[in-house]
Amino acid sequence: MKKNRRIFGGIFMVLLMIFFYAPIIYIIFFSFNSGGSLSRFDGFSIRWYEKMFRDRTMLDAIKYTVVIAILATLISTFVGTVTSIGLSKSGKVLRGVVEQVNQFPIMNPEIVTAIGLLMFFSALHVNKGFMTMLLAHIMFCIPYVILSIMPKLRSLDPNIAEAAMDLGATPWQAMTKVIVPQIMPGIISGALIAFTMSFDDFVISYFVTGNGVNNISIKVYSMSKRVNPSVYSLSTVVIVIITVALLLINLIQFLSERKNRIK
């Protein structure tokens, strides 16, 4: 009986992996198709990559997506980390209220948030473009960072900062040398979620953009109205960017843990 369960479990896992990764492999494979068909492979070619890199609008979309994702990740991670540490030292009532408010943007439908931001920027007579998209991405990324860091802070000894200061550390040293290293896994998780949310966002970006500022999601949406194999090339570039980012983050974390073990 147990053997049958293991066999069915293994088959289920294989089917699940195929379901998850087959579309990605399909996209990468057909991005090198010499023909214009999206279902028949006519031979190996990089013509669609050449076409993509000659298309200025596609390059701009990649540039805006990467720049906004990096900036939104850095700013939201910093703000979320500082806010989380401050909340951990706040009163129970204030902390509970802020945590409940923090969950509201996560639970709120994106379309409602997008319309709210559109009305907000319009009421302030702000020209929509790069800055409005960046501010919007920072806004919806911060709650995810806080949500990732708070459980790590709850698991810490509440007196660890005071103990560090009793041993001669300044408040800044206690935070950067003692608290931050302890919650680093939560910070990294929050940063990864923020990067993914910003890189992938379409609904909010579509409503707050303007002046020719488009990210990859908006560009792909505009291309989906007509069959264009360049979408596969663009999607493959996105996959490569995300894979490289994940590898770099995991490599940095591995080297940091190895350095700590050596010490």
C-alpha cells in the first residue's frame, strides 16, 4: 500500500512539474523558431531576438521594468524594514492597528487600488509617467515586505537590542549589527516578493502610467492583440532576468552564511 502511494505521489509530482514548467520551456523553445508560426517549429533562428532588439519600444519597456523593479524593491525593503523594527518596539494597540491597515492593500483587489491611485494622482494634477508608476509600485510592495519581516521580529528576544547597548553598542549598531542580521531571511524574502510583484504588475501600472512609459506587462498586452512571435523572445528575456536575479540573491546569501560560519 505504501509502495503504491509513493508511486502515485511520484507520478503526481512529475505531472505537476510538467504543468508548471512546460509552458516556460515551450516559450523558450519557440523563441528560436525561424518561422512565424507559434505552434510549428520551422528551424533554429535568432531573427525574433534581432527584431526585438531593433524595436525601441521593447527595449524601453525592458528598461523601465527593470529600473522600476529595482528601485521599488530597494526603497520598499528599506522602508518596510525600518517600519517593522519600529513596530516591534511599539505598543500592542498601535502595532495591531498598523498591522491590520498593512494587510488592507494586500487584500484589496488590484483594480480598486489602481482606480484609487489614478484618482489620487489626477486630484493632485500630477502628470502620469515614470514617477507615478514608481510611487505606485513602492506603495503596494511595502506591505509585503512588512508581512515577511514581522514574523522574524516576533521570534527574536525582545531584550536583544537592550543587551547589545548594555555591552557598549549604540542604538544604530544594535539595529544594524544585531537585529538586522537576525531578520535577514525575512528581509530577503520580502525583497524577492517586492521585486516579483513590481516586475510582474500590469493592472496598477496600466492605470498610473503615461507619457510613453510602459513596462513589459503593458507591452505584452498591447502585442497580444495581434500574433507576434517577438512576444516569445521578450518573455524569454524576462525569464533570464528573473533567473539571474534569483541566482545572484541566493549566491549572496550563501556566501554570507559561509562567511558567518567561518567566523
